[in-house]
Amino acid sequence: MKIVSSIDELRDQLRGQLRTVFVPTMGNLHEGHLSLIRLARKHGDPIVASIFVNRLQFGPNEDFDKYPRTFAADIEKLEKEGVYVLFAPTERDLYPEPQEFRVQPPPDLGNILEGEFRPGFFTGVSTVVLKLFSCVQPRVAVFGKKDYQQLMIIRNMSRQFALPTDIIAAETWRAEDGLALSSRNTYLTEAERAEAPTLYAELQSVADAVRNGDLNVSLIEKQSMERLAARGWKPDYVSIRKRIDLQPPTAGDLAQNSPLIVLTAAKLGATRLIDNLEI
Ligand code: PAF
């Protein structure tokens, strides 16, 4: 595997490649990331991965400084998966001058759910992803459904800018007890790790209620947040939305069985976890 940090070196390595498939990451790789790479292999060749902890998508009081950085272990994992090039730019490589041009997602998608609680997050994500796409020029890129809203924003960005990159969605990778894998799980204490699968259990019980015909969406959401709070969580939201645009379903949408999804974000101790489940 070639490890490159500059955009010029990356372009040299990839010159003439027409079927590049790309998996962008912020490192601290776990089985979830590796599952994205295994899916990538089915959609193109060569595989390019990136590791870049993108300051633009972190708020001033968020965990940019303490975000886990495990570069040596990450390299070993990517090598085993047959990645051709790892693009690991420094901040100076990717942002040699202040990144003043930014990609702003539409407010009805970018400012809801995660965007409401993490202002500017999706502008930071969209900006870095567009820039990484411009560096790698992939034919296909793979994103996990764990970050469902991110996936949708990137997919819409790619379509609206007519980027030559197809976006492929990978299923969420879960631990045996149901907890969605995330780099932030490493922040959990032992007791919190034992409690953490409750978040997925809550999503399942919300999904079951809807599947069983309970259409009082706001009551289901409220009761779910109350159950989490009673166990010591600080939920930001448990929200049932339409899969197509992440807007709240109307009575008509519910009557017509529009495909739904339940999304959640909640803090356990100092760690904020997100998850979702298609209903
Ligand atoms: O999902 C992530 O790890 C990041 O948001 C991404 C897509 C690599 C952009 O920094």
C-alpha cells in the first residue's frame, strides 16, 4: 500500500485510473470501516482510503483534540484489506490556505437532527468530502448508513453538482450486543459500554411500535426519550422520519406506508452516540 500525504503525490499515483473506489475516514479504524472497504472492493478498483480528522466539522466545544488517532494500527488494517493507496494529508496538505469556499447543504436537510445539535457540522463534512473527491476523483465512494444524514447529504451533493462519483451505502456494523461500531465508543467507561446497547434496543422498540400500527409518532418519540433519560442518558432526539428526505411524516405519509427511519442521538456520560434504524 502506498501512503501519500500530498495532493500531487496522490494524483501521480492515481493517474489513468478510471474505476477508483474511495472510502473516506477519520481513522481509528474498526470492523465497521473495514466492512466499507470490503464493500468498496465489489464496486471498483483500485481502492483508495483516506484518513483525515477534519477540523472543519468539529464545533468549538467538541472532541477534535481528543479524537482517537491510531495511525500505525490503521495502516496495518488497511494493508490487510488490500487498499492500494492511503491518502493521509496533514491539515497543511488539505487546507494550505484557509478554506473560505464551503459547501452549505440546504437548511431543511443540513440544519435538522444532527445539524440542529451540531451547527456547521454538515458544512464541514460536505466541504471536506467535495475536496477529497476532487483530490481522489473516484468513480464510486462508500459511506456507512450509521451516519444516515451524512450519507443522504453527500448523495444529494454528488447528484446536484453532477459529480462523477456514485455513492454506495454500507449497512451499519454492530457489536454482538447491538451497539453500532463507532470510534467514539472508545470514550465509554466499562459501565457505560455495558449500558450503550440500550440505544439500539430503544430504536428497535420504536420501530416495533410503528410496525405494529401505532401511528402516534410524537408520543412514541417522547416516551422513548423519557425511557433513555430514566436510565441516565441525555437524549438530543429520538425522531421518526421519512427515509426519502428525513422530514417528519404527515398523517398522509403514515397512511400510505412511506418508508420510515428512526434516528437518535444521546449522550451517555461525556460520550455522544448516534444510531438509526430503518423501519
Ligand atoms: O464519517 C466520517 O468519518 C467523516 O465525516 C468523513 C466522511 C470522513 C468526512 O470527514
